[in-house]
Amino acid sequence: MKIGVLLDEPRIPLGFDYVFYEVKPSSGRILRPLPKAWNVVNCFADNTISQTKPDLIATCKGDRAVRGTPRRFLWDWICPSRAEYREYCLKIIQEVAQHDVAGIRLDSVCFPREGYCDCKVCTEVQKTSGKDLIEWRADQIGSFIREVRDSVSCELGLTIEPDPCYGKERFGLDLEQIVNYVDFVSTPLYMDYSIVYWLDILANCFRRKFSKPYFIELYAGYPRAPTKHLVSALAVASNYADCVVLSTYEASLTETLKRELARDEEVWKFLEERNCSEVLRILRDWKKRP
Ligand SMILES: [Zn+2]
């Protein structure tokens, strides 16, 4: 098993196989690419474009997919059918790829939810396609990922919504189609890890869905949960994932966490009892070179 970290600052902490850096967060700001890191590009989540070009926001029966609405979107969603916005994203991705990056991970590549988007463009294009709505939506997302694959030569990862059952119907995510264009698939399984029962069910379910490497992202940022909860999540995720990514977002927190995990005897005991040899190997490495 590999270990990764997700940061929103341009740093490369030691002791990780994969360092993810948010080069285009959902805020829509475009930051300077970070060489040697996996640069994360948010595609259809963009709180800047939603302000400057509000007519590009995805819609459903008069509702717009923006923050603060009754549907509680975490960010603003752009309609995936707009050629000008797709082109804008592709250009950013191509630019990032020029910077000797380890790879690029695509985030928020989907429709915001079921029922979206019913804007004029989506309605017209779907009608002329002759395809039913579910297939057409999946094609809109699949074709975008394929266009990215065709336009850059670096490795590509993809984060999908953590719904193992209805990803296609709700988000336009047709796993069978899109795994062909990427080198790994990642799911953020962010939750309260005091009970890891649901984490186990979701991770197991995703693991069975495709044969490409599977990455699990665990929330490890502020506000900090008890370390023992995170360790039990790590133990569960290590049963299914090819790489577990700790989403600390901050480099200083990453170092604190590494130190705590490597030194805490209770953590070692817990992992030894569960035969988590891969996680223990990582902790041993962190202990050797803090
Ligand atoms: Zn639309």
C-alpha cells in the first residue's frame, strides 16, 4: 500500500508516495503549479466563474447549483455542457502539465446532482443526441475526461463522488467508461471515524467496482478528530486501497500527525493486533526519518 497526503499549500512533505496539491481549488483561483507533486484541478466546481459568468451555472427547475441554497452545495457548480468552460478547464490542465508535475488529479468532474442540468444548452444538445438522459449525461462527463486524457501525456487520477450505487444516475459518472482514461480512481470517504462500519462497506463496494488502482482519501484536517479514530479508519482503508491519502490540507499538521502516529505505542499495538503490516511499514519509515 502507498501513502499520500492532500495539501492546499505548495509543499512536499517527506515520507509520502503521493503528494496532492490543490492547484485549482473549488474557489476557482488558479495557483502556480507545484512541480513533482500531483496537482489537483477542480473542474466543474468553480466559485469564481459562477460570479463572473453566472449564466454558466448548472440549473434544475429554476434552482441554481450554488452554495447556500436549500440543497446545500459545498461550492458552485458550472454546467458541464458549456464548450467555452470545458475549453477553459482544458487549457488550465494543459498549462499545469507543462510544469514537470508528478501527475494531475481531476476533481469535481460530474453533474452536481440528479436533475441537473436542465439549462437551455443541455436540453437542446440532449434532444439532438437521440440518447436517453442518463446515457447522455454520462457521455458529457466521459467525453470531458477523454478530452483531458487526449490533451496531456502525464499520469491522470480522478476523484469521484463516494456513491458506489448510483454514480451514473445522479452524477453522470459511468465508472465502466471513465476508468479507461485514468491511472487511478479516488474517493473521499470523509466521515466521523468513531465508527468505521460505513467506511468498511463503502470501501469494499468501490474496491469491487473496477480493477484500476483505488485510492481512499481520509479526512485528517481541522477540526482534528481523536487520533485513535483516524487510526482505525486507516486500518480499515488499508484492507481495500492501493493508496490511502490523508487529507490534512496543512503541511504543519501533516508533520504533527506523522510524529504522533510513529511514536504512539497504542497505535502500533492497535495496528499489530489487526495485522496491518503495510501501515506499520509506513510508520516505521516515518520513525526512521522524521
Ligand atoms: Zn447545462
